[in-house]
Amino acid sequence: MTTDAGQVTLRGNELPWQGVSGDLANARLIVLGLILAVPVLATAVLAILVSPWIAIATGVLALAGAWAAFVIVRQVSAISWIELPEELVIRKGRILRSLVSIPYGRLQYVDIASGPIARHFGLATCEIHTASPQSGGSLPGLPSAVAEELRSRLAARGEAQRAGL
Amino acid sequence: MIPVVATSGKPVLPLGEWQRLHPLSPLIRGGVFFLAFIGFVVAQWWERLLGALGVPGYRDRDLPGDAGGEVTDALELGWLVIVLGATAVLLVIVGAAWLSWRFTRFRVADGQIELRRGWVFRQHRQVPLARVQSVEITRPVLARLTGLSAVVVRSAGSGTSHLPLEFLGQSRALEVRDRLLELAGMSDEVARLPAVGAEPAGELAGGPVAAAPGGATRVPAYGGRVILQVPNGRLFLATILHPGSILLGAMAVAVLAFYAAGEVGAWALGIFPGMIPVVIGVGAGRVRELLRHGNFVLADLGTSVRATHGLTELTTTMVPLHRIQAVEVYQSLWWRWPKWWRIRINVAGAKLVDGGGITETVVLPVGTIEDAQRICAVLDPRLPGEALLAALHGMGGDPHWVGVPSRARQLDPWGYRRAGYAVTADSVIFRRGWFSRSAVVVPHARIQSMTLAQGPMQRFRDLATVQLVSTLGPVRPRLEHLGTAEAEFFLAEQAARSSVARTAAPITPLSPCMTRVLFSGLGL
């Protein structure tokens, strides 16, 4: 899987960056839809029953939802990662770009987490922890099998390259 | 119930049964609110007080002469309401405190330390004895006034995984601490503690004691070569040179001066009660700083340094040198003129506590540039002295430094000339800040991970921020607005350097007790 990483320039594009599953966007869109459904429906019903002016609120909510959906799709396509010989590098974000580089020797443990919706799409989040609470990287939207493989690979490499604090 | 402690020092009640903390605990935990409430009450009475003292402008208002009985009655009624309200609030506070005390219990059973808290929102925290990293005794200001101590059990988990037993009577706290250390298999730590009531300060004041034998980590509790002692007078001045106290002091002087000059009326004095919470806030911070860093002595034990400090309670912190993750030499704007510096460090495995934090991370509370250099030479012997000087005073254009490009000027109008990094054989040095100056030294082998970040403003100017992630601590090694290409280059190069340094560094397991906090019986 590759992304349109052409716009995400931190740390070059000549490396074979891997993107995350496009289903992550679907999963996040569903969550967004669930959150927005109740207020949109409520304002729509009120607009019909009470005053058509309330339809403005419905419109605003719908617009905000569309914008959020746009952002979600863009964000998910901007997540990419790569396993270099000594480190795992994760890139995220379009407007606020970030890149975190975690040496295998620094890994303390790796968590795999998935919520009900992500599980429905067969996705999992890989959370990487080091000795510093702020340095961990999280890699969402990996197919469960890939996440498991990544975890065992990371564990093996972490063990092989383990370094003291 | 808190068991009565026999004079022999043996616990009357074993730790295996559920037991409560000291009844005064909730009031001390909620100490700030309690003080704020008292401040409020004082504020209510302030006008009366001024009236009684005969300050013009207040006398007339509070002592209505021939205004008639109705006004007096209304006044009396108002005061009655206030007094009743205050009493009610006080009762509620005491009631809540009592409930909190009733529902807070702890015990040690089945290899676990357990603490139950809360009535509405119940919390049950367990820490396996095998995971205990250290057991410390701490005494915040209010607890010190009432002769209580907290026993804080720190475990190997993340930052919030400690278990505080707040508060116990002093001797009970000592017993619980010793017993827990014993149960956690750290009996040797118990033996190393000096007897309670011992007076180590005199020994310290006696000057350098014999050097530690063989440079071993297991050194007598008080030995080693004294690197530096911070004079309390200098610490006092440095503590006052702080934005909060400077602002408050200037305001108070201005108000008093205008009042004395007759420029403003007595109403100006009415500002003071409103300022009480602010004064308490600022003052408490300054006083805590003073109490904490008073009598500061730093000693070199060969493989570790020991900081002994505390004005009323003596605290000892041992920092093994190989656990130091990052060092920051810092100078706030207010210390520019006296040319003072402070050194903070990140230590692996240290726990920074929310409230009453006690893991000491300051190895130089205030000192001259020579003091700072001397300490840096001990903390990191391979750090070149001129590199440190360039990091502290340099303004760009130094041959070994990579600075930020001048297009960073709009984002950091003053600091951009100073911001930059240098690489030595063993560490990276970041320098930054024009008003407040800071230099951060991170050994290559100690970098946890690295991040690169770029916001929209930075992308527009082709800049990026580099952060070397260190362990938890006050030092955040960060360099903002480096050119994107330079930042990426630095990251790649640094990854290679760190990798080499990591494989060279020996693997050290997390020792069970890396920081140690003791106290003598010197407290109030």
C-alpha cells in the first residue's frame, strides 16, 4: 500500500513508506457519523415541528461534519510508516506534520488495541512505548494480522538491540 | 484507627489488616482550599479591622453614628448571615474531611499493598510488592506543621502508578516505610538509613569527608567529596528574583507609596484583602522553594552524586551518574544581572509526582558560572568546557555550532540568533533563548526517540522543530525552527550516532531504589 505521500515531505520520499489501511478512514467516518447523527436528526425534526429557522443549525452541523470527514480522509492518507534497520519511523499529519523515530533498542513494550468499530474492519492500533511516557508512537489502522506481525518483529528486534537506559 | 505506637517503635497493629490514615489527613490534603477559605473570611473582616484601627474612610462607614437604628440592624443582620454561612461552610468541610478519612484505608496482604479511597467515586489501587521501586517519606509544609508524614510507594509503572499513604504520624510512617522495604525485599536499604533524630548536618558542615572507598555505589550514607555548598543568602535573593514576587512587591510598594503621598484615598488599601489568595499562592511557592533548596550541598561519590538539602527537613537524593539522561543549565531573565544559573537533570526511573513532588531533579539551585561548570564536569566528565561556555553565552556564528536560519526571525525574533546545536563526541548540545538562556546536554546513548514536527507557519518558511525525547523530567531537549533539510540531516546523523553509542553503553537494569529520600528528626 502506498499513499499520496507526495505532499508529506518530512524525511524524504525515496524510502518505501507504507500507508495504513484506507478502512481506517471508514472506521473514523462511522464514529463521526454516530456522533453527529443525533444532533443533526434532532435539529431536523425540530426544524420541521417548531420553526424552519432551526434548519440553519442542521446545515451548520452538516457542514461541520463534511469538513471533519474531509480532514479525516486527508489525515488517514497522511499516516505512513517504515521499518528501517535500527528504527521504526512514523509520520502523521498534514497541517501539523510530525515524525517520530523510535530505535528498536529503546522499546519497552508494544500494545495492540482495537475498538469495536475498528475490529469490524479487522483493524488494530499498534502502540509503541519507550521509557519515556511522551515518546511513544501509535500506529493506527493496521490490519490485525499486520499489527500482530509488527509486534512480534518489534519485540524480536527490541530484544536483539536492547540497550540500557 | 491509627494504632498507638509503643515507645519501642514496634508496630502495634500489623499491616495485614485494613487500617486508616491519620484523622487530620484530609484537612492537610485539602490544605490550600482550607487556607483560601480562611483568607476569604479574613477578607470579610478586613473592613471592620481597618475601621477599628481608625483608618480614615473606614471609621465612618463601620461606626454609623446618628444614621439611625435601622442601618445598624441591617448591618447586624448582614454580619449574622456571614457568620452563619462561614460556620456552615466550615461544618461541610469538616464533614467531608471526616467522610474522606472514614473511607480511606490501606493494608498489605498477599504480596500487594492496597489503598481504598473515596465514598462516591471509589478507588482501589494495588501495587505488587515485587514491583515497588522505592518507598519514600515526604513531608509537605502543612504536614510538617502538624508533625505528620506521608509514605509514598513508587512502582515501576507509568507516572501515576504510585500509592501515597497521606498522612501518618511520624513514627508510624517510619515503621510502615521500613516494614514495606523489608517486605519488598529491600532490607539492605533499611540498614543504610541513618537513625531517626541523627543530625547529619553537623557532619556535613564539617567539610569534605573521606572519599568513598573504591568508588562503589554502596557508600556510607554521608561521605564523598563536597563539590559545592550554596550559601543560603544567595538562595534567598535568587528565590525572590522571580516574576511573581517581583510583580507583587512592585504593586504593594506602589499602592503604599501613593497612599502615603495622599494621591489616592484609603479605598486603595481595600485592594489588599483581595490579593490575599494571590499572595498566598506566590508566597507558598517561594517559601517551598526556599525550604526545599536551603542548606544545599552537592557531593561527589565517584559513581553518583548526592544532593543534601532542606531548610527544616533534610532531604538526601542520590543520583547515579549513569542514570542521568539529560542536563539543562538554565538562567531566567531575572538572573541575568547577578549572573546566576540553575542546573536541572532528567533521571531515569525518577517519578515526578503531581503535588508534593519529591524526586529531586535540581543539582544546582543557584550558582555562578564557575559552579555550573564544576558540576557539569562531574556529571559529564567528557563534556568539553568551551562547548558548554559557547552553549551558555554564544550568539551564533561559532564555528562548531549549527544555528537556525535567519528566516526563523519572524517566528522567534530574539532567540533565533542563539538557537542552535553542536555535537561533541558523546553528546548533543542544544542552546536556546535570548532573554532566558538555556543549554541542554543529552548524551547520544541516552536518547529515547526523536521527533520532527512542522506546523503550517514553519512549513511556509521551510523550518522544522527537532525534539530528542528524554525520560520523564524537567528537561525537554528541543530545538525549534531548524531548516527542514538541516533537521532531517540532523535526525539521520543522530540516529547513527545514537546507535553506535547505545551498543557501546553497558546494559544496566533498573535498580530498585534509584532515588532515596530521607529526613532527619529536624522538622518543626
